[in-house]
Amino acid sequence: MHINRFKSLIFTLFLGVSTSLFGQGSSGQNFIRSPYTNYGLGEWMHTQLAQAGTAQHTYGGYFSHSLSNPATLGNTRYTVFDFGGNYRNGSTSQGEQVNDFQGGGIDYLSLAMPIWKHVDQKLVRYDSLKDQKFWKYTPYGATTAVALRPLSSMGYTYYIDNEVGLPTRTAYLGSGGLNMLQWNTGFRLGNSVNLGYGMGYVFGNTRDNAIFTVKDSFGLGAVEDAQSMVLRGMQQQVGLLFEQKIDSTYHRLGFSYEWFSGVEANTNRLAQSMEIVGGATRVLDTIINETGVTKQISMPASFGVGYSFRYRRSFMIALDWRKQLWSQYKGMNTNDVFRDRNDYSVTLFINPMDLKAPNEKKMKVPIRLSYGLSESQVMLRSGATDLYGLQEQRYGLGFGIPIIRRYFDNTVLTNIVQINVQYMTRGAVGGPQEQFITVGVGVQLGDIWFAKRKYD
């Protein structure tokens, strides 16, 4: 079977163009409108491949893997290209005031391919009466993957009015986000142990703008404080995955650890006073003008663990916990207070396998039901000393649409279109209450798609 160079070229160009779009964009490729993105680096996305649901540490199949645990790549046996996007509709309410918005963007781009396969064959016993040999097969292998995904997204617009004395208004606007180009490799060491290592390049821009306005008898006076940050740094992660088969059940236990290094932020800040008369704007004075100030900042390390139980090919239950050490984050604003973020989730997979069984006429539709609870790193201040944490809850339903085609030599082409619907609520004591509905679509293009058939 020959490699289809035309399709490979198309994918290379597509990946290159997408990389450029990520690099040029400052929104994290995921457009958000929420006042809760006005903290630290913005809303942390935790983007996961659609087929993995919320099983960040244990889900890995013949065509599938997890972005959080590179060890799951050890189970990936075929070349596969994944890409996904989403559409989000949400509302934010504070008292009687309700703001609606629509957004969305790219979730991820990923290309995974096996780079090494080996099977050890060992003679276990020989039946001389039947002249039959019994062998033990131990698989080894390695799969590598390149992924591009958003890490955080910032998008907010709100204002605070002061009606006491001289009426004033302070408007806050922000946009931007961080992205990561990631390279992971997973190693399969026998039937029970997988190891993984990955590294990534973090890049992105964020912009914050505050405008204070006051109206007097002469016109409209304003003070604008605009800040921008260009961030660059490195990411690394390691992972472990253990699997044990007991009768008709399969048990997996996965671990991961992620850290960042050499993260630098180049900041620009311009604060100036202005006068607006008759629609014309005139700058009165420059208060602050800092250009190209580079500072070292930290990024939150994280670790997590997951467990999954699978019964044959029928169903699988996955439990997952991930902790981000945001309390160690040192950003540009030293007055920010964060707590460690915890993400808890449970996912039920029905028909969890991503490869058609030989005895099946058609591949069964995989279905995912998930629930997630997050204790966000965002802390809201109420009064002089009281701090309240932001909580998130997520309910998800997903399913895959297999597109199977069998060729003359009994080779099976496996493509799957993944559909996900998620409902999320979040809020804090005394803060805005939010609810979102997100519809995501992911596409998996399987191994044989990259090959050119000799015959039809």
C-alpha cells in the first residue's frame, strides 16, 4: 500500500495554515464573553479530544488518545488526524441585568502516527500429541503526535457606574488568550505498562483596557489605561498508564504531571488622559508609557490521576481528578489572589472501542455521558477580607458517527464524526451567575485515508 502524497500534502498545508492562524490570533481561538476571564491569564480551557470525553488520564484506543496523558498514545496503532471546533451560546446574570453572547472557535488540531512496532514471540508449550505450539505474544511500540490547542481565552466587557456625587463610569474590556503547540510520544512496554513524555511551546497575546469617564459642564473627560502582554514559554509533561485484564474486565490507572519553564511576558502599558468635546478626542497628557518591558512569570504546574473500568466492548466508566497549582502562580499583578484548581469528573462510555470488531457487521455507535465539577482558581473579594471561590458544573452528552468502508483486500477505513453537547453553569457568592450551552464537532480521519489503493 502506497502513501497518498496528495492527501498528505493537503494535510500538511492545512496544519500549516491553522498554525499560522493560531499564531496570528490573540483570542486563544475560542471566543469568550465572560467577566470571569478577567483573572490571571484568562479562562483555562482544558481542551480535550472529543472522543476522550473527560477521561483525561486513561482513555486511549487504536485511533484515540488523550492530550493530558501522553502515555495513552502507546495504545494508538494507526495514523489519525483529529480536528474539532465548537459553538457556544451563553448568558451572564447579575441581579436583574442579563447579558447574552454567542462565540466559539477551534478546539484542537492533532496528527498522531506510529513510529515503532515490535512483537516478542515466545514458545510457552508444545503439545506433541496434537503437534500444536502455544505462543505468548508481547507487544512493544511507540506513537508520536503533534497537537495545536488553546490553553486560555480572555474576553470580557463590563462597566461600573458611580452615581454618588459626580456621575462616573469605568468600562473594562479584555481580549486574547494563550495557545500551545505540543509534541507527545507514548511508549507501549508489553501488555500492562505505557510511558509518555511531551513538550510544547506556549504563545499568545492578551489585552486589557480600562476607561474612566466623567461628564462635567465642559464635556466628557476620560482616562484610558491600556495594557498588552506577549507571552512565550515552554511546557513539559510526563505520564504513566497501567492496564490489567481480569476475566472479561479491563482496568486502567493513569497518572500525569505537567510543568512550565522559561515563561516570559513582554508587556506594554499606555495610560493617558483625554478630553472628548463634540465627538472629537484630544489627548491631554500621557501618564504612563512603558514599552517592551520583559518580565519572568510563572505558570501553574498540574498533576492528576484517573481510573477506568471496562467490561468487554460494552461499556466503560472513567473517573478523573486533576489539580492545578494556581496558588504558586506569579503573574503581572502581584495583588491577584488565586487558589489551587481542582477538576473532578466521571464519564460513562457505551460501546467505548474505536475499532470495529471482526464479528461485527457494523461498528457500534460510541456514546458518552459525563459530569464534571471544577473548583476554579478564580477568587472573588467581598468586603475587606472575605474571599469566595468560583465553581463550575458541566453536563455532557456525546456520540460518534462511524463512517466505515471496506476495500477489496478486507482493509477497513475508519473515520468517525464526533458530536458533543455540554451544559455548564458557574458562579460565586455575590458574583455573576453564568450558564452556557456548547455544541462541539470533532472529526477523526483514520489510517487508511492516508494510503493510496492499488485497485478499486
